[in-house]
Amino acid sequence: MSLSLFGNHKANTKPSLKRRDLSRRGAISRGGEAIDMRSRRFGYFPRTFVWRGREYQVEAVERCWTTASRRNGGQLDRHYFQVRCAEGTYNVYQDLRHNTWHIAA
């Protein structure tokens, strides 16, 4: 049984994370760092990209998904790809409105 003082009825719960806290931790990404997509498999899946002056060869695309926004009338905004390279696993995306590629921060 918990004691509730001064109207604090959630005495035994963890504090909730605010949206700005999540974005600092990388859980929500509003923008990313630009990358140079050098080649794609089947004209769609990332194959080779350059980030911070280093070239990365994609060994596998582990996951892909798309996002849409209400402000664009439900049109697609981004294609996301979780890719595995020798150096690690990265989330990259294509901004469809501007036809640019980014690595999710």
C-alpha cells in the first residue's frame, strides 16, 4: 500500500519520458545527417553509401518501412531501411519529398 501525499496518486510509478527526452536518446528522429547513396540494389534497396567521408558496403537490409504524414494528405514522406554493414547496423532513410538520403541520428 502506498501513501499518497499532496495529491500525488502515482507515487510508485516511473516518471514518463517526454518527447524531447526520447529524441535525445535516438528513439524519435526528426532529422538525420545527410549521406551520399552511391548505389542501390534493384533501384530501391541501399547497396553502398558514404557517410562522413567513409564508404559503407551494405551486407543485408534487415528491415524496411515507410512513413506518411497527415499534413501531406497521407502521402509517403520517407522510406526507412535498417542495414547491416561490416562496421555495424544503421538506419538510413530516403526523404521522398526532397529525394535526399540521410542516416537517422
